[in-house]
Amino acid sequence: MRSSFAAPLIATASVLGALALGGCARNADLEIELTVPAQPADRPTLYVVAMFASGDFTSVPIDPQYPGTQLGDAPSQLNYSLLTEREDGHLKMVIFFCRSTTCRDEDNTAIPQVWFDFERGTYIGARTRWSGEILAVPDVATTVTRCVDRCQVEGCIEGQGWFCRDDGSHYCQERGSPPGEEVCDP
């Protein structure tokens, strides 16, 4: 099953709708493969609703561009494609587990959710890829953020594993470039 969308980041002065520029060197594309858990037997039917944001995770309004995907009887993979013009590549993704496809009329503070903070997920003019997994539906809304180190984001070379050079720059950057803000480091 392929669930694909390009969603704008909810940011102070940044609207990221590069839909009209698909494939242009002025934008960046992050392909996300997310494995989600099976539908818990002890819960009402749940839907996975993904939102992209910047700033504080707790201030993300639930207003998805596209409807969520119902959890199945077994773990499944969801695929998202995010097009952006954001220069710094810092992205946040919130996965909501809702009782409806849009999470409407649900208390944001009570919805089970998982937060991902991408230290650097995109590079202008490049396509990057990240694979992640959520092992179980959380019991309550979380306050723990899963940090995605920039070196875990594939791109600009073939291979598997770590995608940064010894100097800390990502392969999508010029050698020796400052890597950017290190949000994953304590």
C-alpha cells in the first residue's frame, strides 16, 4: 500500500508547498518508509495520521492534508513523500493514532502519538530517504521524541548505514561543509 503526500510544514514564516516545482533543483524530496504496528485488539479501530511540523511538537494542530490509513491485522509499511523548499532541512513528523481518518473532534493531548525529529532530512536539489519503525501503539500521548540523526538519512551515495563523512558533513553536502544544527546530540 502506498500512502504518499506532500504536506506543508507548519512554520512561522515558512510555507512549503513545492508541489508545482516537483523535480526542480529549488526543492528537496524526502521519501519516508515507516513500518507501523498491527491494530491492537483492545482498542477501537485506529488510523495512522502523519503531520509534519516545525517548532514545538505540542503546538501541532491536527489538520491533515490527506486522510489517515487504518491499521491492519499485521504490521504494515506506509510510504510518504515530502517536497520542501526549506533550506535547513530540519523536519519534525508527528504520527497520531486516531479513531477517525482525520483525528477531528479528538483531544490532541490524549491521542496516542509518536514524535520524530529529523536533525537534517532534506537537502535542496537532492532526494533523500529514511526508513523507520513504530513497534507498538503507545498507550497515551508521548513526550519522548525520537531523534533521527542526519547521518541516518540516505542520500547522494549508494549504500547502507551511515551517510556522513568523517568530518561530519552529509554526502549531500560539499565536503567540509558545516553539518548544521545538531539537534540529536545532548
